[in-house]
Amino acid sequence: MKHLFFLNKYFYKYKWRIIPGLIFVIISIIFQILQAPVVGHAFNLITENISIYQLFDGFDRQEVIYNIFSTNLFFFGALILVIYMIRGLFLFFMRQTIILMSRHIEYDLKNEIYAHYQKLSLGFFRRNNTGDLMNRATEDVNRVRMYVGPAIMYTTNTTILFFTAIFFMFSVNVKLAFYALLPLPILVVIVYYVNTLINQKSEKIQEQLSRLSSFVQERFSGIRVIKSYVREAQTQEVFEEESNSYKTNSMSLVKVQALFYPAMLLLVGISTILTIYIGGEQVIAGTITAGNIAEFIIYINLLTFPVTMLGWVTTLIQRAAASQKRINEFLKLQPDITSNNVEKPEIEGNISFKNVSFTYPDTGIEAIKNVSFEIKKGQFVAIIGRTGSGKSTLANLIMRMYDTDSGKIEIDGKELRNINLNNYRSKIGFVPQEVFLFSDTIKNNIAFGLSEISEGQVETAAKNAAVYNNIVDFDQKFETMLGERGITLSGGQKQRVSIARALIKEPKILIFDDCLSAVDTKTEEEILGNLGTIMKGKTSILIAHRISTIKNADQIIVLDNGEIIEKGTHNELLNKGGAYTEMFNNQLLEEENA
């Protein structure tokens, strides 16, 4: 239960729903219990009236007694009906307060989880797969909702009903109550043992469900690759194995529950038999009336609900505790990247790396080693190097997706760690190497970084990214809906839409992370020509493999194995005859051979 203590803040928040809800529970139970003594009195009255009616057989008074009997029967029938109606009314109020409160808590908890996810750094998302993140925010939250709503409601209901019914039973006849409740200790032992099994099996089911969700999400995201390599049958086999594992665990839990509930009903049936047998003997002895037996049978039937609910409610609580434990694991994580500065100064675009080193915490790979360079406002700087040389890592460090291990990064003379992060990132246009587009319209994808857009702003950004003509060829033009991850578009079109998304922000710093690889040379020249106009006086950083893309840069930084091995302009680096010259000559040979 300690994991569920996290929810206490929500109970306090919605206390004016919980308190009336619990009052409605108590009132509904009072009217539920009332039916037993009413039926008992009615049963005695009917028995006595029948006896009196038979005594007056052949007398005129018999009709009067029959009328009294009919009136009493109608009265008690109407009274029981009224009791049920009032109880039903308060049951409705109970559900309207407690169950609705659980929906509010579900809403708040999902929002808290989603907001917390967004605060966590990229490293968190590298360590955890999407399916597991989704499962904790949906399936686990739903199980917690079953605790804060139905479980609490039925726990309160069954507990009060249980002890109230027992009190009334002992007040009627101690001996009969003792025999009626004799099977209960056996039931307690069964409940304790079975719920331990249920808890263990529930955790296994939840873990397997996360694996299954992750598998399905990943395979559907990569469906193009699966089809290309004709691996549908193989992925189907793996899915069947994972699904079969989930089924096996679920069936194991169902078997335990299938034995549990009949066992409980058997014990309740034994209580009824003991009540009738012991009660019958006492009626014969004149200790109690036949109406008391009828009253006791109702009490036992009333106890059937708490007894059967006991296992179900315990299961809900156990599952909720297991799910809340999983939720708490992530909510307790603190973001690696924090920003406490509330000031929002204008970003000019001066960038300075001073002896910066960085190692990825998940893999232990040292990506950047003692790197130092400066980029002045308005410069066009290119970063080039072999695969794995640390180019994308530099882009991530500039955007402060990660913090440096040593050294420091300064923006306009201020250390990056001390700058308001949201304000800083809002001034950056970033086009990642791996393009990601949302399942939305092309217009909304381009305008993603802005809260408000002016007329023609999206179209201008599309023209600057050389994708306008492609978009207007679609039937719905800018209102064309994209499939998941932009699957509707070609690779080059996706890259250019991503570029338009960065350009529409009119950023102070623009970072291109090798995002021109899927466009042809002519389109690349058009985009770079537009950039020259758009980014005049603003800082541009272009990560590339093709030297033809970067030869006009104000400064070219050559990386190798996380270190800067050369710096300078295109002509300066060629004159050095070093690594840059070697890459340039190799690319010339490739173009000639092509």
C-alpha cells in the first residue's frame, strides 16, 4: 500500500467529493440492512394471520381478518419497495460522487505523467522504449483509477455492511449468529493465500503487456522495413510467442480466480444450511420465531456481497499498487537538464565552446573530447567528419539536450547552463538528421513551432525550403493529412517540410544536422541560396557529408573521433592538404565514377 500513498494528495484535492460519497454509502447500507428486520416482521405477521384466519374458519370474522391480512401484506410489500427505491437513489448519489472523483484523478494523473515525461532528458527516452512509456500512462493509470473509484467505494460499502450485518445477527440470537459465521475464518485464510498469488501473477501480466505493447508499436512504426525484407511471417511468429506468453499468464490468473469465487460461494452456502438447521431447532424449542430465520437468511445473503467483493476488491488494490509502483518509478526521476533562470534576454547568436568533453551516460562512449571553437553572430559554420565523429553530438550540446561533462558552452558570453532554456530553444531552428513529422496536416507540421501564424507565413516557409511546388500538387495541398511519421511523403519531401518547420520560426540560430542528404544538388543549392537571404545576420550551423554543400561556409570544422583536427575556410583547408583535402578528393573521385 505504500506506493498508493502517492495518491493522497488527490484525495485531499477532491475531499468534498469523497466525504459526501462515503455518507451516501452509509445511508444506502442502512436502508439495505432495514429490509431484513422488515421481512422478518412481515414473515411473523403472515404466519400469525394465517393461524388466526384458520381459527375463525366458518365465522363471519374470517373476512375481517382476511382484509387485515391483505392490508398488512400490501403495507410491508410497499415498505420494502420504498426501502429499495431509497437505497437505489443513494447508490446513484454514491456513484456520482466517488466514481466521478476517480475520473478526475485519472485525468490529473495522466496529465502529471505526461508533463513529467516532457521534463526528462533525451537520455531517459533512449533508455526506455515507447511502448512501456505508453503503457504506464494508460493501462497502469486505468488500474489505479479502479482503486481510487470502485475499490474504495466497494471497500467502504462491504466493510460497513459486513460489521453492521454481524451486529444485527448477534443482537437477534448469539448461538445462531455463531454457527452462521463459523465458515468465515476459513474464508479469511483462503483470501489471504489467493490474493498473494493474484498479486504475483498480476505483476507478471503487467510486465508482459508492456513488452507486447512495445513490440507492436515498434513493428508498426517499422512496417516499411518489415515489408521490404519480407519479414512479415517472422514478426508474426514473434508476436504469437509474446502474445502466447501474455495469454498463459492471464489464464493462470483466471484459473486462480475461477477456484476462488466458487469456494467463497460454497462457504456462504454452508452458512445458510447451518442457519436453517440450527435455527429450525430453536424455532421448535420456541427460542426464536420463523421470521428470525428468514431475517438471518437475508443477513447471510447480504454478507455474500462483501465476501465475494472481498477477493475482487483485494485484487483491484493489489493491481493498483503494482501499477502505481511502476508509475512512481518514473515520476521520482529528476530531469538531468534543469533551468531556473526566468530572465528572457534577446539571443544574438554568439556561440563559444571552451574545452568541452562529453560522454554518453547510457553507453559510456566518449563522443566529444576537449573541443574548443567560437562562432560569431551571423556566421555560416559547417561541421564535417566521418560517421560517428561527434557531429550530431555537437548539435545536441548546442541545444542543451545534454550537459557537458567538463568545459563550458557560452551563448552571447553567458554560460548555457545559466540561460532560460525555453526562451533559448525558442530562438533556435533545428532540423534533425532523423526527420520526424506528426500525423497531422502539412500546414500544421510546418507551423508546429509557432503558437500563432500570419497569412502566407506557411507558404513562404515552404517556398524557402523548396517544397512548395510538391505540396500544391497534392489534392488537399497544405491541408493534406500525413500518415504516421510522415509516411505519405518521400524522404526528400519530408526533409524539406522539416526544414520549412525550422525556417518559419525565423530563428536566431539555425542548425541543420545533415538534413540535405536526401535532396538533389539543384534543390540543395536553391535551399542554401534561400538560407543566405533568410539567415543574413543570423548564425547558421550546417552539419554535412558533402563538401559541395559547405564550401561557401565562413568556417569549416573538421571532426574525427570527437576531436577537432582542422579548422578554417574551404580554401584554407585545401591548402593544408590534410584530412579535409583527402575527403574532398575522395568525393571528387566518387562523382567522376558516378
